[in-house]
Amino acid sequence: MRDPFPFLSLALLLLSTPLSCYYVYVQGELREDFAVANAYTVALGMLGLYLAPLLTVFERVSFKKRLHAATLNWAAISTSLALLVQLPHILGARFLDSVRGSMWEWPFFVYGTCDSRWSDYRDGYGLVPTVSLINLNSVMFALALIVAYWYKTSKGYATFRSSVPFILVLVFRDATLFRQTLEYLWLHHRLEYPFTTSEVLYRVDSIIALWGLNLLSLVAPVFTLLWAYQRISTLIVRERRSLIAQFKKKSA
């Protein structure tokens, strides 16, 4: 039996935003209610996709393989968010300012309830510098990961030489992301969440959503280190076996 949890998590992640937009812009429901719901479901979807391989009870595989699948899911999630959300956020500040309140601006309104700087386009002149730098950092690492993954798979099979760049880029990206997220959330907490909505009805939910949407950036990088160690160890053993086999073949 196949584990349904990854598919449910993916459905939650992909459908929550369109459904929220439908209820807000077609049915006329309150934006703030569905912004909180959308933030919760996206956070749960991302966590579910990452944790699904680690917690599955439907497939009997080693922890090493589970961690490998979870790490690849994490790389795919973070890269997709960088290119599909953060890159348009950088490039489209003027457009987003002109369509403020519309469906096009919805994802940034949702996160803006958690951190108002994400929906501050400064009258179309660009994002707040802190936001721009965070987005730019994510986009640059996403592009580097794509290039490294292409190089890793270009020969059709993973060798030590082709795999190491992808491993190193992901480890360095996650180390940077971990520190950045830790400082980001600590700033919010230390200053008592000055950028989170002040509306009493939504403030607590928005603070929880802020942590929920960023939680994976604190959890996944820790396990990425273990994954990197396991992958490099496996590749070294595989490389040694290949060299021994080649030596025996030549000696025969």
C-alpha cells in the first residue's frame, strides 16, 4: 500500500491558495479569515511533504533512504518557493502595488499579516531592503541548486565528483538559511512582533503562522548535515568499489 500522506500534503499545499482566493474574491468572504487559514495550510503542507518520508509506516525502507527522500523534498519545496514566490516578489513590486488587494497580490497579503514588510511596496519603488535581501539570497541559492542538480544528473548516474557540488551547495544554503531564519524570528520575538497585524482577532494566529511558515527552515537544515554525511560516505564506498572492480578487470 502506498503512503497517502505525501499526496495529501501536496494537495494541501497546492490547493489551499486557489481555494482561499475563490472564497475571498468569488464568494466575498473575509480576507483576514482566509489569510490565516491559507497560512496555516501552506505551513502544514510544507511540513507534511518534508516529514512524510521520515514518518511513513507504509514502506519498509532504511532511515538513510527516508532522510534522502525528505531532503530532496526540502530542496524542491524551498527552490520552488524561491522561484515562484520570492523572485516575482522582487521583480514585481510596482505591479503588486498597482494591484494591491487583488488576487494577484494575495500570497503577499497573506504573509503580510504575519510580517507587514512583505506587503510594503513603498508606492511601487521596491521592497523594504531587508525583504529584498532575504528574497535575493533565496533566489541565488535556488539557481545554484538547480545548476548543481543538473550537473549531478547530467551523466545519468550519480558519481562522487558529480554529486559533491550539489551536496555542498545545499549544506551551505541551509546553513545560511538557518542562521537567517533564527535571527529573523528572534528579531520578531525580541521586539514583540511589531510587524505582525495588530488586529486582536487575528494577531495570535498570525504569530503562530509566522513561526509555522518558517519552522521548516530551522528543522530541515539540521538534518541536511546528517544527510550530507551519509551521502558522502555512501559515494566514497561506491567509488572505492568501482575502482577495485576496474583494477581487478585490468589485472585479469
